[in-house]
Amino acid sequence: MKDNSLNNFEGLNVLVTGADGFVSSHLCEALIKNNANVTALLKRNSSGIFKNIDQFKEKLIVRWGDTQDLSLLHDMTKETDLIYHLAAQSHVGHSLYNPYETVFNDIISTLNILEVSRKNDVKRVVHAGSSEIYGDPKSVPIDETHPLQPRSPYAAAKAASENLLESYHHSYKLPVVMSRFFNIYGPRQGLDQVIPKFILQALNDHDITIYGDGTQTRDYTFVSDVVDAYMLLGTTEKIEHKVMNFSSDKELMIKDLAEIIIDLTKSNSKLEFDNQLRTGETPRLLGNSHLARELLGWKTNVSIEEGLKQTIEFFQERKDLVDNLKFMV
């Protein structure tokens, strides 16, 4: 890497895969602000609609394509310094209904990114991992030494992708960095995730449906803190082959999350409980991000209340999207 400070993204040729997604679009914005030359790889759609990058697409090099297209990736990355690989089918519920699509897409895409990085001497590959690979924790807080026991095809694909990264580092000395993020949320998040769903239901005074008894916990990290992590992962020296957790290190019961959202939106919504967790859902997630703090100096800056306020503000102007919830998995 040319330099290890955030100020030195300037002039760096960066590829972001899945660039029109929730987290990746925020990452693209941050890279632009740091004067990187950002190529945004988007999966082609016939309508030509930009989902999350429309307001700043002119500042990107937009390429339509698929991470499963090895020849396309090879041509695109000949001058690339840094790759953020965020493209994935990333919904646990969808992976239960479509395991083949999820596993094939996520693993082959990662393999292709690694192979073109090896051939084109890319200086670093940053992989977007997930805490889902830990499964039902044997102990908390969960650190990077916790056994991997995926409970869904999505989690299994993420674990397999990490194994590929590991193998390319050992076999070819490819500079890879592995991240495991806990429960990211914020503006632009998809409606198939719990926080946008709860917010839309609350904004429309609909009752909020909770799977199980609501005592399952999650460790929520706001998207701007996640972007800070990615920026550090891209430029910090001597972290190749490291795997790091990124979490708030605080757990929150789902029923308490719903109550906070009801309070912040001044909603008349009531809580409705299903009797069982969804298949593949883990009852508890609480991370330990000590290693990221030690190696990167990273920490969370946005509290759950402040992050929810910003997310509510985003969805306030889109509250009619509540009608789409019934079509989500």
C-alpha cells in the first residue's frame, strides 16, 4: 500500500463490488470524499436504475457486470490497487429458500475476486464478512477465536469464502484482510432487515411483529462506524491475513429495540410475538471488537439511539414502503 493514512486514498484506484448496496454505497461516498478513483461494479438491471448511488454516480466509474464473470473482472482490475469485495446475496432468510443461488453466488464471486487479484497484483483485498458465521455462540462476548458453526446457507457461504481468502494468502501470498461485522444498520438498508421493518411499521402505527419472545439479542453497529472500519482496513499497514470483529460490544434484546423505535417515532404500535425463532436464526449475538481497536484504533462513535434517529429520518420520507413489507422474505 502506498501509505497507511486515510489521507492517502488520494489517487488510489479502488474497486467496490456490489457498489449500489446498503453499506457499499456509503463506502463509495467516503472513498470519493477521500479523493480515491472509485470504480463501482453494479449488477446489471434492464431498467438502468441506480438504487443507492444516484446522487453521486457522476463521481464514480460505473461498470455494469457480475462478479461471477471472471473475464470482466480480469479486465477491470489491471490497474486496481485495492478491492473492497462487498457483493453478495446477504440475507439469511433468502438463503434458506434459495441455498444454491446464495452459495454459488457468494463463493464463486469471492474466488473470482481472489484470482484476478492474484493475476493483476492487486495490493489488497478487503472481504466483507459476517458475524453470522459464529452461529449459536458457545460463549459471549464472541471474539475471533470462537468456533465457526454456520446456521444458514448464507453463513456457510461466508465461512467458505473466508477459507478461500486464507488459502490464497498461504498459497500465493495474496494480501487479504478479513472482517466480521455484527448487525449493521442505518439509512438505505433493505426492507428485509429488522430495523427498517420495525421503523416502517412504527411510522405507520402498524403493530410490530417479533419472532420468538423478543429476548434474542443482537449487537448493532451503525453504518458510518462500519465505513470508518472499512477505510482503516483499506490503508492500515501490517494487517494482511488478519481477521477482525467489528461490533458495538453491547447487546440489545429485539423487544427492547422495538420499544425504542416506538418511543422515538411516537408511534401507537403494539408488539405482537410469534412463538418461535425463524429457521437459521441465532438467539444471541454479542461481539468483542478488541482486536480492531488494538490494530486499527477503531471504535464506534454512534449510539443506538442516535443511529436509530438518523435511520428513522431516512425512512420518514419513505414511509409508504410499509406496503412492500408483506412481499419480503
